[in-house]
Amino acid sequence: MQSAKLAVAEPAFLPLVEACRQHGIGRTKAFELAAAGTLETFTIGSRRYVRLDSLRALPERLKAEGGAQ
């Protein structure tokens, strides 16, 4: 009998501070980027989440805007 391998789906979003910390971005800068609309975020209750595809595209987006903020 073959064992079935389960595909582990990567989440589409994570809490803003946690996700940014994993990418080397501090809490203050994370909220600045969110407030500027540079990162796509949303809230559930009082917690702010970031779309991971938005976070991964951040370096290219900042380069296109003319540099890091």
C-alpha cells in the first residue's frame, strides 16, 4: 500500500508583525509600509494581517518607487 503524501498549502496571509519579522522588517517600519499602502493589509478584529504575496513583492515595488523607504 502506498502512503499518500499530503500537500501542505502555504498560507496566503499572516499577522503583519510576525510576517515582517520573518523577513527582517521591524514593527515600526511594517506599520509605516502598511499605512503608506505599500503592503496590502487587512484587519480581523484588532489584528492586522498582510498578504504574503504583497510582502514578497516588496523589494521590487520599492525599487520601482525609487528606493527603500
